[in-house]
Amino acid sequence: MGIVELTLCMLALVVFSLKFWWLGVMMCLLVLAVIPIWVIGVPLLYRNRLERVRERRSLNQCLECGYDRKGLHTDEPCPECDARA
């Protein structure tokens, strides 16, 4: 947990501590749950996409659908999904 998350949680609890304390708690939970998902989850999805494209390229498969392109010219579209190589 970084300093930014802690600061935002403390600010949320101070601002809403008087009448709407439950809203401050919800904001704190939101910050602690959503920020790590975006910081960790999105790069993992992007990395998985890059690994899949790299593997398909090395196996001479279509980058979009994975169709085996052996015997096809490199400039021909994929017969399965019409994607260009």
C-alpha cells in the first residue's frame, strides 16, 4: 500500500467522519480495492496479449484467431477471420 492510498483514505475518513462516516469508510475501501486492480491487473492483461501474439507469430499462426497459416503466403489474409498477417 503506497503513500497515495493512505493519504486518500485518511482524507476520506476526516472529511466524512462527522455525519457520513460510512461514506468515508466506503471511499477508503474503494481506493484500497480499485487502485491495485488498475495498477496490477491492466498491465497483466496487456502482457498476456503480447505473449499470445509472440507465441502465435513464432508458430506461424494468425495473430487474431490462431489459425495455422502453414502453406500460405505472408501477404495473404487469414482464411478464417480475414485478418492480415
